Amino acid sequence: MLLSVVSHRSSMSEAAAANGAAATEAPAAELAELALEETAPKVTFSDQFKAFSKFGDCKSDGKLITLSQSDKWMKQAKVIDKQITTTDTGIHFKKFKAMKISLADYNKFLDDLAKTKKVELATIKQKMAGCGAPGVLSVSAGKAAAAVDRLTDTSKYTGSHKERFDATGKGKGIAGRRNLVDDSGYVSGYQHKDTYDGATKE
């Protein structure tokens, strides 16, 4: 009996050791898979061309791109900046005398634009290939927000408008819009209302 218990325990410890070895092998296998994913081929310039030429145009087959799609692509890739503007892209794009151009013509367009603006063509293509899938950029708060904050700050109100709000900036409602008669018996502007102690009476 004792011998069977000892052999059972030793078989359990061997199984645990085997599981531990498998557990250490599993993360190594996962790391190898991650390394393979990192070395996977990246998106090429032509793939990006096809994606951006379909963006916003459900009927497009991905072979021709418009000026607005090109500008969207360049803005997302941060190619359009102070050196290259949308005016520059419009001038060079219109040289092709077409509303849409193919990938071959687009390469000529970029080459012409890079030469004119004295920018490396490889740098432009690298930025455009690595900018990610076409999408809507995050919208920032408008410039009017500061003006709206300034105009709605009740602490800066004057005259009768100032009377419509209390010290915290909360509106008084009807009391702030109408002159309500104070029947308390005190004169207006009296600071010590209801502070008279009745105990001093004789």
C-alpha cells in the first residue's frame, strides 16, 4: 500500500514537471509567433494607393485616384505641411488634365512634385506607405470654444445682466428677471437683516 502511494506521488511530480516544461515552452512559442507577425510584409505603396482611391467612393475599383483622395492621403501621411501645400498638389495634379489618374501617372505626379519642392521622393513614398488605413482624423475642439467660454462667464456680466445670476454663477430664475417687492420692512441695501436679537428687548 505504502509503495503504491509513493509511486503515485512520484508519477504526479513527473507530470507536474512535464507540465512546467510545457508551460515554459508555451510562452516561447507565443514569442516566436509574435516575431513572425513583426516580420510579416508591411503594406506597400500600391496597396495604400488602392485603399485611398476607394476611400469615399463606393464605386471605385482602386485603379484611379482623385485629387481630393490624394490630398486626404497626403494629409494623413503628414506630407502636406508648410513646404508642400494643397495648392502645390492641385497645380501638379491638373497637369494630367484628368479628374482621376492611375498609379503610373500618380508616380509621375509625385516625382514632379518632389523635384519642384526639392523633397526626396523616397521620403514622401515612405510616409505615404506607412500612414495606416484611410480614416477620419480626430476632430479637435473649435477655436470658438474660448470665445464661448468668455461670453458665458457670468462673473464678467455687468448692469442688469449681473443681477440675473448669484455669486456661484447659477441663474436666479424669475427673481433675476423681475423686480420683486421686498416686504420685509428693511430698506434696500441693509446689510444686517434678521440679526437683531430679540433677547435685548425689555
